Amino acid sequence: TVEVETAVVEHRAVAEAAAVSAPHPIKGQCIHVYVVLNNGFEMTADLELDIKRRVRNKIGALADPDVIHAISALPKTKSGKIMRRILTKVAQNDRYLGDTSTMADELVLQQLFTFRGF
């Protein structure tokens, strides 16, 4: 996932990214990428295609993300580490998040679950 995140962040529209694995009915597992876009950019079909193309060119077709979610902020601990465990749970449609006491801003959870339709 680090390689995918690096390729995604190299795009001029992306400020931050986190990649996680999620179940897929045919492939078994697929890649979900959560991105925070730079000011002045919004997620469009063209931008999503451009980000996927960048990953494909840098790493290969195997690493092509199946889903790209644009969000305002990534869930982070108070020390600034991305909470990939939370992102994985959201990608798996699992509402039980466990301990979130170290999360810096729990309002991010509302946006993540609103996006997923919970």
C-alpha cells in the first residue's frame, strides 16, 4: 500500500492519501484509496481516471485502485499517524471501530460513514 499511496500523492491534485485492502466478490481483495485533495480541486471522473492511470503507470495494473474516496481529512491519531485500521473498517462496511480514544478529530468518522451510506 505504501507504493500505491506514494504514486497517488505524486499527483498534483492530491495532498494526502491512504490505501487499504477491502473484500471484492471476484478478486478476493481490492484496493480502496482515501485522498485529501489540494485546494482548488474536486473529485471528478476525469481526476479519478487520471489518478488510477498514474498508479498503473508507476506500479502496474495489479495495483490499480478499485475505489478512490475523496474526503476532507484522514482519520489520524493525536500524534498525526493515519489510522488505517479505521479506514479498513469503513472499506469493509464494519461499523464496529473499537477504541477511538486516540483519534484527533472524531468528526472525520461522520464524513467517512456518510460517504459509505451508513
